[in-house]
Amino acid sequence: MKFFLPILTLAATVSTANAFAGISSPSPSSSEATNAISRRETFAKTAALVGGVISFPSLSNAMPTDETPRTVTRMGGLLEKFADTQRGLSILAPSGWNKFEGEVGAYDIKWQDLVDQKENVKISSTPVKSTTVSISALGEDVQAIGSNLAAKRNAKLMKAEERLTDGILFYVFEFAINDGTHQLLSLCVSKGKIWSLDANTTEKRWPKREELYNNIIGSFVPRLV
Ligand SMILES: *[C@@H]1O[C@H](CO)[C@@H](O)[C@H](O)[C@H]1NC(C)=O
């Protein structure tokens, strides 16, 4: 699905805050996706037939089929449940952080540590065509997408993963940005939007924040639960 990478490249050159503004999938997307799926199924079936000993390059990027449950731990009160009934989203947010609402074109909701503004969690969303139903429309090679995003951020890619939670495909990236920021980023498509959730801290504070941030990222779903 290299076809979509230029779009991603283009989008990633704009500000992080609005990284996915203006993305609309080109019309061949659904048929491309369908072809890709049938290709994958074909490979998977073939591999199953031969006992999985043959490795096809495209198989390494097969979509996850196992559900990863939504994170529900509140870490003894460090996290609190937040539901936005208007936008239809749920997340475990850091308790006691400042919350900011909707700066148009920048973000939907942002939480910021009271003391250190470099510690923040931000949700943004951008409409996509109704035919774009999964983040895989951006490309199916999550590692390649991560490398691409890392280059645009002047960052080192620490992690690139995909998971299925509540039936939604999420891409999750971890970056060590050259300006000393450590960032987790998750992307998904739902309800006609690309949802982007990012969590920033300093490289120095990352070891202290890692568990909290992973739980925040793991708790987010763009629907009310
Ligand atoms: C997160 O960090 C990046 C890199 O420094 C920065 O561009 C971005 O604006 C930060 N996000 C927020 C919400 O401050």
C-alpha cells in the first residue's frame, strides 16, 4: 500500500497539532483495500495450507485479528474516566491536570500538567471520506509509516505497533524527538474521522510517565463506553 505514503508524507509536513488535516483518501482506496484484503486472505490461506512455513513479505503486515482489551486501570487514582458525550469519546485522563477544550484546527481536547507544560495529552480529529473506514487506508506497513512520521518529526522511532480494540484498528507509535520530547501517538479511523491522540513528556521524565501514558493511550476509544 505504498500508494498512500505520499499522502501521509504531505500531511506530516504540516504542524503536529493538525497533522492529518485535509487528508482524504483517493477514490481507488476501497477497491485497493478490498484487493489487499483478498490478497492477504489468499496468502494466509496458502500459508495455512502449507503449515505456515512459507513466508510471504506481505504477511508480516497482516492486520491483527485478536482484540486487545481497552485499558481500564486507574492506577490508584492517577487516572480518571473522561467521557465527551458531544464528540462521543472515552478516555482515562490524568487526574488533576488542566483541561482545555477545542482550539479550532489545533485540537479537540488537551490535558496539561499543572507544573510542566511540556507534559500534555491531546486529542484531535479530522474528517475523512465515508469510504475510509480504517487507519489502514494510510498504508498497512505500520513500521514504514512510523519511520516516515519519525523523519518528519526529526525523531527516532522507538516503537510502531497496531492493535484492534473494540473492533477499531489503532496504530501506535513512540518517538524520541530531537528537541528532548518523548511522544506516544495513536491513530485510528472511526465515524468518518481520523482520530489522533498524542502524549508528550520530556525525555528525562519518560521513565516516570511511561506506564501512565501507555494506559491513557490504551484507554482511548472514539465512542462512549
Ligand atoms: C508535543 O511535542 C512536540 C515536539 O516538541 C510539539 O511539536 C507539540 O506541539 C507538542 N504538543 C503539545 C500539545 O504541546
